[in-house]
Amino acid sequence: MFSPSVEQYIEKYYRETTHAYEVKKLSLMLFDGINENLKKIPAKTRKFLEVAALLHDIGYNIGAKNHNKHSFDIIKKEGIKNFDEEEVTIIALVARYHRASLPNKTKHKAYAELKKKERKLVKRLSSILRICDGLDRAHMQLIKEIKTQYDEENNIFTILLTSNISQRTPDISSAIKKKDLFEKVYKTQVVFKFS
């Protein structure tokens, strides 16, 4: 069976790609910050996050309502060139959980069918994607850079944001609302600050 490349997905499903590339950029910065300051995530899984970030909104082609579920369905059905079936499932689930409900093995069959280690990975990567999608909620690329700090004594993970605009602080309320999974998975409190 022929599976499209990531580039072919982008060409087929997006009219405008700025948000997808912005979310990818922010997600990889946050991934690197987590690896540096909080918890080691296997380096090879960085590619899963990158692809999920790029493809998380392809479901809009079917409809805005439940577009996250549509993204999952498209990725699962079509596959992704150079990724095996389990890797495709992980990427599809990470894209699916970028908004709305959290991973749930009693309600979500594809998630439940993964081994415990892979479910944990889906939660970790989804928690990153949720925050970064929230940081670009307005699709205006207002965040220039992400750095991180971890205060082990107080168990606080600080996400330091550098803004692309100098006149005002960007609205990050969506990212704040979407930090719930991150706090649950990494067992830490998340605080956002502008540097």
C-alpha cells in the first residue's frame, strides 16, 4: 500500500501552512526544554511529535467540528511514508489529542490497544502539542522562543516565552487551559512567564 509522505499530506490537506509549521517549531522547542530540564524522552520520538504537529489540523478538510478526530482517521487510514503501523498509530493519536478529550483507554480503542509504554509516550507528546497549539491559537505566530526551567524543590516547571511583539503580551489563555495533561503526565505544576 502506498503511504503519503508528510510533504504530500501538507500539499493535499492544507491551503495555509503557517500555523502547522509554527506549532511544529514551538513543540520541538518545548520537547528539547523538557529533555534538558525535566525528563528524558527518547530522542527518536521527537520525529513523532514533529509529524503530529505538522498534521494535527488536516481533519479540517472534513469539518471543523471534531477535526482532531478526523485528523486521526485520515492518518490511520492513509499511513505515513517511512513509519510503521505502530508509529503511525502513535502519531495519529498525538494529533487526535491536540484538543478536546484527554487520552482514555476505557473510551478510545486505538489508544487502549497500545502497550503501556506507548500509551505513556502518546500522553507525553500530546501534552506538548496541546500547549503549543494553544500558544498559537490566534494563528499569528506571536511566540518567538520557548525556554524552560525546572524548580525541583517546589516542583514547578516554568515555560519561558519570548514574544514576537513588543507592544503587548500575547494572549496565551488557550495554552494555560490546555496544560492539564502536561501537569498530570509529568507530575509537576506548569507556570508560563514572558522573558
